[in-house]
Amino acid sequence: MGKTKILLVEDDQHINKLITDYMNSHGFDVTAVTDGPEALEHVRQRGLPHLALVDLSLPSMHGFEVSNKLKSMADVPIIFVTASSDTDTVVQGLKKYAEDFIVKPFELRELEARVQVVLARMPSLDYASEPIIRVDDNLSIDFAHNRIVVNGKAYGLTPTESILLHVLLRNAGRVVENRMLIARVWPSEEVYEDTLRVHMHRLRRKLEADSHHPHYIRTERGVGYMFTVRPPEGLTLEGEEELEESESGV
């Protein structure tokens, strides 16, 4: 794989440049933007980052809102970069959105260390971060627009289905335990395995030609689920397919 892609959302131009120059010089590929809408548009056009650094105080969209929208696409790891050390803010951010917080001012090497620690917790960074991930000849995934294309037919995904699929894809070839899936998809809610099974069933109905004999998502009874196909590098999807109306809800 290539360099680890980081999306930096920071409106202070000086801090923006310092972080970008430092992280790029240490082997990362940083894209820097100054506001939430610009960040979301970048993801829609260029694909998911491996990690996002998000300031809380942005001109037109709070950092929590940016993170919520990113998390509605996929399980993107987020570190908040903020001047606020308010305990309630930190607790809320960690419970719902972020892997970590770093409070300004900070040393750039500390930021790099925190990024490395978060990335080390991710099972794999081999998953493609292109706009369209082509898993095989029959399946392509567009996380930024919550859709999949199966055998030439497009289906919309709910945010929950999109996150589930992203977690499984990132762990392709490994069983993800039920408790881990629940923790990643519903980090601040009390959710039981019955709820997970319902959402997995709905995802399989869209993903699998025969949901009773699944090709992509295998059940390990009493343990969890495994995405069985390892995707190659992401490829751009050619053509425009008719998008079916997605199931409502999350």
C-alpha cells in the first residue's frame, strides 16, 4: 500500500501548515482543509482517509458535526485537535466519535505519536482509500455515498450498514467478534447481539446473491462475522447505475 492518508480539518492556517509539513515529512500523506463542508466534499471526491484530525471550532460546522457525518459513511478513526480542555467536551467526543484528543498548544512529535498509536490499533491499513473500492468483479463499494454495486446493480446503504461493512472490510480474512462490531458501530449506546443480527441480515440482503448462502460475509456462530474476500486497490467505477432507494433509519 501507499502512504497513510490523513485528512486535516483545521481553520487556523498557521497550525494547518505546521501539521501538514511535519506529518508529510514523516511519511504521511496529509490533505489539509479549513472547514467541515470542504472536508466532506473532499471525501466524496477523493475517498476515505485512513485517519482524520479534526478541530472542534470550525467556521461553519462544529467538529462534532463533521465527525458525525464522517462516521455516517464509515468507521474512520478520528483525533480531535482542539484548544478546549473542557472535561464534558472531551468525554462526549471520546464516547461518540474520537479515538483520542490532543489539546493546543502541543508538540508536533506528540501529535505524530498519538496518530501512530491510533493507527496501530487498526487491524489493517491495506483497505483501499480510493473513492470506489472494487472488491472483485461483482462488488464495488462507495462508502462516501453509502452505496454498493452488486452485479451491476446499485443499492443504497444506511449509515449503520455502511459502518458494519467498513469494519468487516478492514478486517478482511479475520473474524470480527460481535462485541467489537457493536463497540465500533454503536460506541455510545447499549446494543445487544439481536440488533447486530438484524442489521447484518439487512446488509446481506443487499450484498449477497443468496443471503442464506453468503459469499462475502460468513457467520462464525456465537463469535462474530468475517468478510471473506480481500479487496485489491480501489478502482474508479465506470458508468452510472440507477440507485435503488435505501432502507430508512440507521
